[in-house]
Amino acid sequence: MSIMHQGDNTYLKLFRAIAKQKEFDEIELREILKNEKFIERLPKIKYFLYNFILRKLTSYYWSRNPDTFLNEMFIEVDILYKKNLYGQARKRMLKLKALAEENEEYELLLQCYRWERRFSVNTSYRPKTARDRDAILHREIELIKNIELLSRFSALSDKFFIYIKTYGEVRKKADKEKIQEFLNDPMMKLEPEKLPPPAKIMFHHLHLQFHYYLQDYDRALEHIEKYLTALKPKISGSESTLKRYINGLINKALILGGFGRYSTAFATLDKMRNTIDSLAKKNQISEETTKTLDTGVYELEAELYMQSGQYNKIIDMIPVIEGFMKKYEGKLELEYVLFFNYIFACTQLIMGNYKQTILYLNRILNHTKGEITLREDLYCYCKIVYLIAHYEAGTEGLPDYLIKSTYRFLAQRNRLYKVETAILTFIKNKLLKNFKPATLTHSLQELKDNIVIITKDPYEKKILEYFDFVSWLESKISGRPFLDVIVEAQNKIKKN
């Protein structure tokens, strides 16, 4: 007898027993249910329970998520058609077609035209004239062209994402030339006003990305505004559109922060929160989307506080974000987990809490380099800051293995900033040969002077966004707290 039969509560007993476990443990589960008659059929019952829950969740999310509504209607059309209820099936298909056109769902719309061909087998629904059939063919061909445009933009976007996540920021002329190649792609030369709306949105999104990494922030902002304007009317109808809109606001706020326009940047952050809260109250977004959007909000807030030197506020955020990460443990992308821990580590170092700094850095370094290929840049700075944190903490003798492992890691890097090369040389010529903190002041001054010269290059200066080596070195040379030196440096930037 199936456990789904009405009145059979076997699966409910199993579900409640599993729900009480913090982590699934079958041995413990069998002990809890040892007196139940169904225990010998446990594998089969688990299988039924799994599929039952999956079907219920599918039904639940389909009823709440606009993104799946159109796909559900296709199933209804298919069922009616197979029951030979052609009139009802076609009526349902025409409603679906209107919704697909309204939401600019080109692939679904193309399926509608293919359904029209199926209906034309029945004489009652055959096009009346050759002109009618040509009109359908023309619309179908236009749809295929639009889908091809979107596919090409998507491919270009994916290639750029892989490039940036693999190699990081623009570091030299060759990197700039590589991104310029993306910008010179024929797709980026199209006239946006002649593109279908979804392709136009992708056009502006790619432009803002390319100009951002080329550090042409004025052009990036110009395309962000066009991107957001095109997306805003659609955010309540599609979770994927809402995510893209929020990502656009994140990019806007980060650029504004880079310009020192913090009040406008934080106003953009508030706009993000209000948009998410408004839609969440109306039950228009799923928990998964809420998690993704909240991750973006926390990431932006922490980065803006870091940019603006509000380190106490980051300290206040730590328990909140740690609670968030614990809630979604195993469900957050590793990239964000690494980012949060790195921000926490740098903040604790600035505040003089060295043990906490090392704790957060260990959370990153416990992962292998191979596990985090998409954030190798962050992993690299983590290695350097880890060395600095142990130096600050007064780790006994600053173990040779720590200095050597940092040196080996940097030496093996294929893409080094000149700043990283200067640090590599410093480790090789000073730390590895004769590490004596009391006699390092002169060497630190030389390293600082070298980095100051190097970071006059705008591409090299980007590394200071990961960690302000100049301010840290100045704090060691002058004997002043790192916090005081870095805040003073940030205030000078704001005045300029």
C-alpha cells in the first residue's frame, strides 16, 4: 500500500522524526523508529516521502512565482490538446501567447507559434490566406533573430564574467586591451534603440561592466541609469528581473562610493532595501531570491562602510552577517562567504584585534587555492594580510614556514601587481634573510616609498582597495595606531 494513501500517516511519522534532527543521521533515525512496523521498508518510504515533498514544493512555488506561471500554462495546453479539446487548448494557448508577448518571453512565444502550427492541422484553425501564413512565418523568424541576439549577448557576458573572476582587476595595459576587445565586439556596436527590449537591457548592462573595469566611471554610470530605467517597470513581474535590477543598484552605489559621494551611495542602498521589503511583504519573491538579494545588500553595505572609513559600523554588522551566514550555511556561494570573512578580517586588523583577524583569515585559508579559483585575487591578499596579522600579534619569531609559504604563493602567481612584486622582493631580501622586527623600520620606509611611487599608476592603485598597505606601513614607521593613520588618509582623499 502506498504511503500516500489517504489515512496512512506513516510518511508523517517519518517526516516528523527527520525534522527533529539537526543533521540527518540514519542510524539515529532507525533507533528512534525501531518500534514502527514500517522500519524494514525505510528506504522505500524515504523515497516516497522525498518525491511527495518535492511535488508539494513544486506546486507551492508554481502558485507563488510568476516566473513559472507561463510554463504551467503550457502543461495545461498540452493536456487539453491530448484530450482532443482543441478549442479549449487553443483558447488557453492564445492567453499564454498574450502573456508571453507582454513579458517579452521570446522562447515561450516561439513555442506558441509552434503550437499554432499544430493547431493548423485542424481545418477550423488553418490560416485563411497565404498572407496570414506568411505573417506568422515573419513573426517566427523575427523571434528567432531576437533569441539569437540574446544568446550572443549572454555568451559575451559569460565570457567576461569568467575572465574577471579568474584574473581580477585591470592591472596593466595588456589587461585594459583585453577588456577593450570585449567592448569592441560587434554586438557592442549595435544601436540600442533598434534592439528588442531584453537585448537593449543586456547591451547597457555589458557597457556598464566594461566601462567600470576600464575605470571610465562616468560612462559606466550613464549606462547604469539606462539599464535601471529599462528594468524598473518589470521588477514586480519576474524574480530574475528583480535580481538584475538590484545588481544594477549595487553597481551604481559602488561607483558613487568610489567618487566619494557616500550620501547618494547609501541612499541607493536604502532604495534597494525598500524595494526588496515592499515586494517581500506582498509575497512576490521566494525565500531563495530573498536570500540572494539580502546577500547583495550586506555585501554593498559592508563595502560602503569600508570605503567611507566607518569601521565601527562594520564591527556592529559582524554578528548580523554571521547569523545570516549560519542560517544559509551550505547555501551561500563560496565567493560571498570569502568576501565577508575578508572584510571582517581587515576591519579587525584596523581596529587592532589581531586574534580575531587571524580567526577570520583562517576561515578563508582553510579552503585550498583550487576551491576558490574565481577569487584567487582575494586569496592572494589574504595570504599577505595573514602574515601582517601574525607580525602585529607578535607571534613568537614569526615562524619561518609562514614567511616562506607566503613567499612561495606570491612567487607562483602568474599575474602580480607591481605592489605585490615589491612585497615579494621585501620578503625575499629582508624577512627571509634576517627577520628582526626591531631593525625593520628603515626597510619598511623603503617599502612604503616604493609602493607610493608604484600606486601613482591608477591600475596599480586598485590594490589599495583590497588593503591599504601604505597606511599600514606608515603606522609601523610612525608608531601610531593603524586606525588613526588610515582614517587620516581617507579624510585627505575626501577633501580632495
